[in-house]
Amino acid sequence: SAKIIDGKAIAADLRARVAGEVATFRAAAGRAPGLAVVLVGEDPASSVYVRSKGRATREAGMESIEHRLPADTDTATLLALVAQLNADAGVDGILVQLPLPAGVDTQAVLLAIDPDKDVDGFHPVNAGRLATGMPGFVPCTPLGCIMLLKSVHPTLSGMDAVVVGRSNIVGKPMAQLLIAESCTVTVAHSRTRDLPAVVRRADIVVAAVGIAGLVKGDWIRPGATVIDVGINRTDTGLVGDVDFAGAVQVAGAITPVPGGVGPMTIACLLANTLDSARRREGVA
Ligand code: NAD
């Protein structure tokens, strides 16, 4: 049966490394890196994410600047807050927790964030930098997935990778990163014909769909590495997009849910914030 990729342990290592480097940064720059998080409304999942991001930020020795706004906040108010954070020299990273309430123009808010403080990597300038191989911010979840893959395969060159899902937040940047690692990449989605056959070709499967257990064990090529990004709440608790019980018997390595990709996402957010602070202060 497959090796279980311990995302919790790999994330803990990354967080410890970031915390050490934050201490060095503070000594050189005379201030802590700052991450501003904006939460609009009271979506329960978003509130949990924002709380754990804040805790992890402080534990790494960085400053967490939290802005909680009521659900009826309008676009203009949010744009003004983003402008204020863009101008604030103590803020290295700006994260607007999605989804925003239906009345808010999400695109306008994301476009207003200074691309050089966009530690989520959602601004089109950063998507373009990733697509063209320029330095910039890479979205945290796919960045974490690459680190998990490299814990199994130090080099990914030449491998066949299938990404299931084509969202701007996970699927597309995941595909870009795999191309940059010299994989042969297929992106599958809701209109893909014969998804099982497409998945069966892959040495690497990344599932980012949002449907519990969509990817079956008998779709997995024996020995393949499976990264399950899905977080689905069911009666039996949190489960991924991969049928874990089936896939674990066939795969070479697989991430669990929870304890796989999730912890890496926050650790990569801290790493991106530290990178931003270093770039902005010009310290190594
Ligand atoms: P999304 O809804 O934006 O995109 C889902 C994608 O799946 C779409 O591109 C769609 O084409 C594809 N899809 C839908 N039905 C399909 C089907 N039957 N067959 C093949 N493809 C299909 O979702 P997202 O934001 O990319 O998130 C995907 C999942 O990852 C969700 O469960 C989300 O909760 C989870 N997620 C986890 C983390 C983390 O930190 N672990 C971060 C972000 C998202």
C-alpha cells in the first residue's frame, strides 16, 4: 500500500524554517514582516481559515494585521481599505479572504491589491509572471502541492501529470508549476471525456475539484503519486476528492485529507510573506 505523504510534518518543517529566517529578517530590518488579512462577513469556514492564518503568522514571529468587516460592506469601502494597506510600509502581504459576499465586486478588489504585496498570488500580474517564468508570488496551495511532490520525487522532469480542475486558484497555477518542472501536463475538468482514462495515464495526479471521492482507486495507475487538494465536509467528516481507501492500495504515494495539502497552504503563505518582506527591504 502507498506511502502516506505527511503534509503536517512537512508543513511544520517549513514553518520552523520560516520562523528562523523571520528572526534574521527582524534583526536586519528592525521590524517584523506584516501580513494583513481582510475578512468580510461571517462565513464559518472563512472565519476558521482567518483565525488559523493569524495564529500561524504570529507563531512565525510575524505581525498579523486583521480587518474584520460586516457582511454588508460595499466595494468602495473595500477598495479604500486595500489602498490604505498598499500604502502602509509595515504591510508586506495583503490577503483578502474569499469568497467575498455576493454584492462585492471580487475582481475589482483583487485587481486593486499591489501585485508586490499579493502573497496569495491571485492578481493577474502574478498569474502572468508565473506563466512566463518571471519571479512573483505563486498561489499557496499549488506551491504546497509541488513541495509535497518533491518530497517523493526530488525531480519531476519528464513525468506525466494530470491536474483535475482548472480553477484560477488551484488547477491553472498547478499546471503552470508542473510545466515549469518539465512534466508533461494534462488539465482535466468538468467537460473532459473519459476522465478515468485520462487519470490512468498519469504518474502524478492532482485532484482539485470539490467533489468527495470523485477519483476512484481503479483510476490510479499502479505506483502513481496522488495529491488530493479537495476539502469536502460530509457526515463522516472531512474527505478529499480522491477515494482514499481505494487509491491507497494502488498508488505509490498519496496525501491524506486532512493532514496533506491543507497544512502546506498556510506554511506557504508564511513563506510568501517573508519573501515579500525581504524583497521590499532589500535584505537577503
Ligand atoms: P472550483 O470550484 O473553483 O473548481 C473546481 C474545478 O473542478 C473546475 O475547474 C471544474 O471544471 C472541475 N470539475 C467540476 N466537476 C468536475 C467533474 N465531474 N470532473 C472533473 N472536473 C470537474 O474549486 P477550487 O477552488 O479549485 O477548489 C477545489 C477543491 O480544493 C475544493 O474542494 C476546495 O475546498 C479545495 N481547496 C483546498 C485548499 C487547501 O488548502 N487544501 C485550497 C483551495 C481549495
